[in-house]
Amino acid sequence: MNLFDETENKYFEFIAHLLQNGHKYSKSDINYLVEKYLTGEPDFDVTDTILATEEGEELVLYYDDGNYAPIIDANFPIRVGAIEKEALKSLLSNDYIGHFLSQETIRKLEASTKDIVCEWAPEKIAIRNVFSDGVTKQNKEYGPVISLLAKAIAEHKAIKYDNIREEKKFEYRNVSVFPVRIEFSIKNDRFRLSAYEPNQHRFIKMNLDTIDNIVLTDQLCEEDLEMEYREFLKANTKSVKLDVDPVNHVIERCFRIFSYYDRKARYNKEENKYRLEITYLKFDEAEVIKDILSLGGYATVIEPRQLQKEVYRRVLAASKLYES
């Protein structure tokens, strides 16, 4: 087994992470990280090597008083392959680059990739069924806004904003919230912000394109919002497991429509199915059910039972419309 050949072994990045961050791990810590970060069935030769406790067993971590610690103290270089170099250069033509990278970084990227010849380009990839009035169709520059929100999150400071929508007949001015998380959805072509609303003592979500005049304030949060948000997510997080037929456009659609959510996918060769596990907040459940139904007969809800029943009820109700 060529453990440290990053071109052949999916464990290279994982091992490099274990060795570089300098932490000590218990056996249960390592098993948890293997389950969390590595896809597919575990390779027991690799896990046995990681958890070896005797010399001569290709140690990568040494065993010390019940914990495993890195046997070497070194940084692993980033080694970029030909396809990755082309992907780096392709960022320059990406519609979102200005929202994420500064002009200085863009100029550095241009200089470092000028001699790379690309055999493909992202504009040749068609993404269908995207929200028609998203980020790519707006003249709004999100880069400065995202930087400001990231600063607010890092420094635990509040922002103030306006949300005025004449068509919906509501008006909010100088609303104060503490940002905790920024998300982006390819399907919706939108950025979303999760924040804590101190007056109502609750976490909220909103689309960035619906709020204006965002300013950073000096108001600090006295509570541990990170811990509270983790508790909030723990109490309000649900999951659904789907079996999805391995049809190219269906798999592509699955990853696109569920791009707001954490998800894991595994391919079962024997059953010729993809098992997709999607984690979401309970107030997004109606949207998740709608997206599952949009996949038609290509997707089957495996669990939970409650969601199975709800999907079945809706399919049955829809079929009755055609009985007459």
C-alpha cells in the first residue's frame, strides 16, 4: 500500500491533516474522523496503520498514554495537478470571483496561471433550472458585504440593516442582528445569512439580496453565540436518507437542489443505487419535501418513517386528481 502517494490514495489528505495540526487523538477520535471525512467503506489496512502502537508497523502516529500523537512535525506542500491548475485558471472567468476574492488576489492568480493552457472552460457547463434573478443577474457587489459579515462573525459584533419591500408591504429599518453563518446555494443562486435576533431571542435566516445598507456596529454579544447556535442546530436539525437511481441528470439535480444543506453520498455497487443523506433545519422541511417530490420515481425515501408517510400522502393526493 502506497500510503503517501496523493495521486493513488484517498487517505493522503486525511493523514496529512492528522500530522500537521499537532493534536493528540484518542482511538475513538480517529475512528470518528475517519467516519466523518472519508467516503466509502474504510480500508482496514490503513486504519490499522494509523492506530499501530508498536515500532516496525509503519507508524504515522505514536501511542502515548492512551492517545496518538504525530510522529513527525512537518508541513506537507500543496501539490497541484494539471486538472487542478486548469481549474484554478478557470476561476478567472467565474461569475462569482469578485464576491469571494480581492482584486489583489485575482491579479496574483492571473500572474501565476498565465502559462496554463485550459482544455475546458466553466462557461461550457450548463446549469439548468437556476433561480432567474440570482447573484449572476444582479449588479450588486457582494464581496465587500461578505467581508463585512465575516468580520462581524469573527469579532462577535452586531450589524444593522434595512429590509424594505414595497411589493410585500413591509418595512424594517436599522434592524440589529449578530451574524453567525454565511451560506450559498447554486440552485437558488443566492447567499443566505444566519443571525441571532437579540430582541426576539431567536436565530433567523435571510437572503442577502433582500437586505440593504448593512453596517458594522461596535455592539458586542455577551453570550457565546457559537455554542448557542450549535445547540440550536442540534435541537432543530433533521435528516433524510434517499436511495437515488444512478441516472446522470438525476444525480446532478440532487446535488444542485440540495446545495443549501449538508449531505453525504455513497454508491452501492450491488444495488446500483446512490444513498444520499441530507441534513437540514426543521423549518426547511417543506422545501426539502418539495424537492424530493420533484425527483419523481428516481428517488425513494428510506428514512425517517414520518417523512416517508408525508411523501406518500402527497403522491396519493396528487394521483387522486387524475382519477376522474
